[in-house]
Amino acid sequence: MENDQIQILVIEDEAILAMDLSDTLEEEGYYVVGIANNGRKALELFKTQRVDLVVCDIQLKGDWDGIETISQIQAIRPVPVIYTTALSDKKTLERAKQTLPSAYLTKPILINNLRIAIELALHNFSHKQEVVTPDDGLQGMLEKDPLSRETILRIDNLIFIKHNYQFVKILLEDILLLEADGAYTTIVTNERKYAIRLTISTLLDRLSEMQLARVHRSYAVHIKKVEGFTDREITVGKHTVPLGRQYKQAFIQQFQVW
């Protein structure tokens, strides 16, 4: 069964504080995917789990502090971050700001402050951005949102998306499938995968590509790339994805019956 709860990674090297925070988050209805007491463990958890939000202490044991840990995590994919710390000096704050955190909470953490910070972080992170058309110009888009990874540029049958701080080209016909995971969607081609900070529904709306069909709550496939299918799953290239009951009829209607 799919987990519909917001999934949170806790990075805290004080065991008692980490457990208290984890218990508090779960009492609030969130799901804690793991607790990491150092940066490298946090990175491994982030790579292997679906993480919708990170709560990270700035002071950590090991060779990475919390700010460096978040930098390493954000190099993989964007995720909203809430820092917790006993430090409030200007130098630390300036370093933290470079990672664009959603909130910066000083210890001891008050539950009301944490609750509000999480709600705002998730809301702002998933906030929809308008698709930029060629007439808007690349420079205009960069001025509006210089660090955005959800901006899409489209020209005819290709799109440009922000990936690792640069725009990369993807031919629509090269897309095999879209895979949703929390607050982001992965675009899968034969060659590479690209994570973009948009829900799958929003991405499909923006692409407006008739050949991309929603086949499951978490998947959409390129109809012309389908190798075969059964009542429950679809094969696209080397990938097999589930076929949801509520999407089956619309999927079948994509094909002409002779």
C-alpha cells in the first residue's frame, strides 16, 4: 500500500532529541523515514527513501555539519529543509541561507512553531510556477526565479528543464515515462533520469502532451513507447509500471480498435 503521509528525514546527532522530535512528528501525522546522526548516513537514507522534507540540526558530529549535509542532499534533488539549531550567530545564518532553507528554528523547538514551519515549507515548495514560453525570453525567466528547478521551457517537440543548475534539452518523443515521488516527478528517458520539482499532475498539465497518458497514481507513460501490457501492468522499454484500475479505460481508449 502506498504511503500518503508526508515523509520526513530527521538529521540530529543527539539521540534523545532525535527520538523526541521523531515522536512529535509522528503524533502530528507525519511519517519519519529515518533518523541520521551524521551527514553521510543522512545522504544514504535520502538516496534510498522517499523524502518530502528534511529537518536538520546544524551542529552534527563527523566531517559534515548540517549545512554541508544539506548541500550534499540538494545536489541529488531539491527538497524543502527546516534547520534546527542552538546557534543563531550571523556567520552560521549566512551559511545556512546559501542552501535556501524553508525555516530556521532555534532550540528548544516549540511544537506550534514546528507545525507552522512544516506547513509553510511544503506549501511553498510545491507552489506552482507558470510555464515560460519562448516569447518570454530566457533572461526574463531567470530574473523571475533564478534558482527554480520547476521552470519549463518548451519549443515545438522539445523542452528544457533545470537540472544540476543548468538547462538541459529533452525531446518529448524520448520520454518513456513519468514517475511521481512525493513533491517531485522523475522524467525517465532511455539515457537518463531527471527529477523535477513538480507533482505528476502539474507536469502533465504543463507538458500538454497527448502521447503521455496517466496510467497510475504515480505513473504516466508515453503511449508509443509501450511494449506490452496486461490488466495490471505495462511494459515500457526495460521498465514495468502498474496499471491502476481507475486509469485502465482511458489508457485503452488511447488505442484504435480494428
